[in-house]
Amino acid sequence: MTAIILVNWNGADDTIACLKSLQAAEGDFFVVVADNASNDDSLERISAFIKENGEEERFLLLPLDDNYGFAVGNNKALAYAAGFSPGSYMLLNNDTEVEPDFLEQICSFSCSHPEYRVIMPRINYFSDKKVIWECGGDIKYGKRSVRYANADDEVLDGVEYFPISSVSGCAMFFYPELLENGCIFTDRYFFGEEDFEFSMRMKAKGVYMACVPSSRIYHKVGSSRNKMKAIANVGKYYMYYMNRLITLRLHFSPVRFRLTKLLYMPNCFRYFYSVNRSLKKSWRLMCRLYREVDTKYGINRDDFRALMIDNDYFDKQ
């Protein structure tokens, strides 16, 4: 049996739509919906949907006592699901919808290729189901490349699978032996880059990962991010590069990390400038990031709020 994990925060519409698509899904599975202390009526609406559809035994609602972010929210749901001793897990963004055979395609592939311990489906755009959003990718020299992004869906016709070294936390099937102290993601990051860090760990351990294109889901790209105020600001890029570089620092040798950090700086500057259009400010931000990434060990909830909502992170010393 597979435990499918969804994390909800103020996203009842998306979560209920995902659950409706899972009602039609084939295979042996149950669903845990972890609600990250939503401050709207999400908990009540999701609970009502589950009861009205008689899914109390298959769709389990786990109210959390705080907003723990994406990574820890998933970890807490996994810990709860582990009590039912599932044979495998599937992380699924709440803003996705699935094809009925998506899980069966993955399980069938896994039975015939047991060496692959992490598997992801083809993820297409929900808004245009004939266009691929991503299918995982590769990590080389500290950078992640994405396979088939924005390609026509038919490009993967007849492709059974392909190996990857980078997976998306949007949709990720894996086996229990990959859990570390009951967790799959690091708790260093409140939001973002947890799947990159996971991919780096799996690559270091030699864990085989693959994409199975016959398994399809559809992603409403950006639904969760659109709930945040001030999303199109410099804080978004600063947080992204901070998370990425901290992960690389913790996985690379000091010499390799210093070189990689230098190679990242032009991109950091370019993105900062694209938002504020100030060469001076962009330079200062890049220099601050260059220094700060050597001392921080993650972006916690307070940092996230200061970067993404309150916009006062750079006022702090």
C-alpha cells in the first residue's frame, strides 16, 4: 500500500480538487492531508468533503498545530502515515490533479525495475495539459537542469523511463528505507529547495532515481506561491540562492564550494537587478549574500516572513 501525502495551507479549493482526482485513481493507497494550521476555513471544508464522500477510511486529515512550511509539513504527515506501515510513499502537491492510472504506472515500473528507489511522473501544466512542466532533471557542478521543460507532451511518446539525478517535491514516489529519522526532507528550509537538498543526498548515496512518463499529473503552477504577498520581489531570489548555496556548502568540500559560489554570483546579481534596476543595490545584495551564506544553516520561518511578506530582512543586521 502507498501513502499519498498532501500538505495544505489556505488552499481548500486546490486540495479538494486534488482529492476528487484521487477518488478516481487506481491502486492500493490511502491519503494523508496535513493542514499547516490554515487561517481560513480550509480545515472545515476539507473535513466536510471527506465526510460527504464517505472517504474517512481512505482520506485522513491531520490538523497541525502550527504552520511548519512545506518540508516539515510533509515530514509530519509521513510520520503519521508510518503508523499504518505503508510499503511506499508518494508526495503530491495539493495544487495538482492526477490521471487515474498515475500511481499504477509508477508501481508497475517499480516492480519491473526495483533498483530505482525514487520515481516521479511526468508533470504537465494544468492550464495546458499538452505541455510539460518538468520531468525531473540532472544535477551537475552544483546546478540543476530540468528535463523537457515547456516541451510538447508528445516528445515523450514511447519513452518508458529515463534516469534522473534531480526530482521535484511536487510529485515524488519513494520507499521507506530512504527516510532518515522518519523524515524525507531537511528542516533547514521553511519553503523551497528541500527537493534539491534531497536530490543531492540521494546522489551522494548512489540512490537510483527515474522519471516514468506514462504516469501523468497536472500542476497548477504557482498556486501556493500566489498566496504570498510581495512574491515578485528581491526576497524571493535572495531566499532561493541562499537555500541553494547553503545546500552546496554542506555537500561540497570547502574549495569546491568557494569556486561554485563564485560561479553563482553573476546570476544572483542579474536576478537582483531584474527586480530593483539599481546596480548599486544589486551589488550590495550580492555581496551580502556572498558573506551570509557562509554562516547561515537555513531559512527558517522568521527569515521567510522577513524576506517574502514583511520585506524587512535587509533592514536587519
